Amino acid sequence: MPLLAAIMAMSPLAVDLYLPAMPQLAADLNTDITLVQNTLSIYLLGYAIGLVFFGPLADKSSRRRLVILGISGFFMASITLAFCQNIEQFLLVRFIQAIVSSAAIVVVPSTIREYYGKNIAKGLSYVTMIMMLAPLVAPSIGSALLLLGKWPLIFYCIAGYAIIVLACALTFLPERQTNKATVKHYSFFARYSIVLGHKQARLDLISSMMVSLAFFAYLTAIPFVYLTVFKVSEVEFSALFALNVAALMSAHFINTRLVGKKGSRTMLMAGLAVAVISVCALVAVNFLRLPLPYSVRSIQTLWC
């Protein structure tokens, strides 16, 4: 579980570690902070495209090969980002980094399914809870690195993390054991048609998409909201971000305790209900222009 969590943590680190450095990054690349925020959006776009492409490959290809490809590409892109001279180069490399890294991350759910069987929801909650340590500490580490040097140091550290995870994956990640005689061979599009042709799967995908929309909209906008609108310091930003991640970790821990008793469907409906209430509260807080603590509380409940 720690190894799978470490692989999944690559993207949160790539997204969250440099959040405090965005104003400095904008100044050094002679661009507006809005374009720097777009580096988050372009990363998420590349990540989504990579999952679409590598997902079917993960069903029939070598797990270790995809992990090695993903982490190696992530490492090289991280080093390249430290040498970017303008925002156009930065956006391009971030896009490539996201696509390649998804090759490693896409194998994690199938690996959890292989080891946990029908208890996959519980296993995924455990792995996600461990993985959440990355966004919990990432902004604080990013702020500390800015005190030691400039923003390229952050991407050197990300590259170092990738090397450590790659070494652990080569040592400890087992290859999937499959009986080739029983494996059904489907084309790329046939694999998606099987999933999309299932009515309940379509509804679950829509639910997941809406939750992801809220989650990644938060990640993209929160540096501007906290640092520019509410004018908090980089240290305060790190603490507020960590507070919300702690709420998310708590929710995953609660899920590991209850999902076996209540069932995945019950937990899903309860989570969506809380999310709707939280979103309505957040809209009201912004409409009424209430102070920062109200926004923090609404966001924290939404993450849970």
C-alpha cells in the first residue's frame, strides 16, 4: 500500500508543491499569474488524456513496464521544467509530464483490485488516505524550498522523489499474474464500449466527473483566492491548504471504517448529499462576501 500510495502521490506533488511559488514563477517568466494558474489546467488536461490512452493498455500490458515508463517520463519532465525560460515552454512540458506520468498511476486501481478483490473500495480508501500525505505537506515544503532558493529547486526535489519511487517500484512492485488462456482480447474502443454500455457505470462516471470538477476547480483557483483575494502569506496558505487535506484524509479514514458495513452505494449517496450542501454554502459565502473563515469552513466540509 505505501508503494501504491507513493506512485499515486506523484501527481498531487506535481500540482501542490509549486502552488506557493506561483507569484515568483509569474515574475521570473515575465507573465501574468493567470497564465501560471493555467499550468494546473493544462496538467489536468494532459493527465486525463493519458488516462484515456493508457487505461486500456493497463488491462493487457505489463504493469511494471507502464510504471517504469510513467515514472521515468515524470522524472525527465520535472528536470526540464526547472530550465524553462518562458511560459510557453513551461505549459508544453507540463502537458507532456502529465500524459506520461498517468502511465504509472493508471495501474494503481487495478493492482488494488487484484489484491483486495470485492473490498476494493476499502483498499482504495486506505491507499488514498496514505497518498493524501503528499498534498498535506506539499505546500509547506514548497514554501520552505522558496526560502532556500528559487522555484527551480522545487522541480529538482520532485525529480528526486521520482527517482526514489522508481527504485522502490523496480524492487518491490510485482508483475501481474494472469492466465493468458482466460484473458479476453478486446480492441481499444471495445473496452470503452463495455464500460459505457453499462447504465449504472455511466451514472457512476457522471458522479465521479462532477466531484472531480469541483476538486480540480479548487486546486486551480485556490492559490489566487487565498494569495491574491484574501492576501494571506505563503505560510498561511500552506496551513490553510493542509487543513483541507486533513479533512479529506479524515473522510477517507471514516470511509474505511464504514464502507464494509454500509456498502459503497450508501457511502456514495451520503457523500454526494454532503457535497451538495457544502457547495450551496460556499456559493452563499461568496455571494455575501463573508470573511475568510467562512470560505475555509465551507471548503473543508466540501473536501470531506
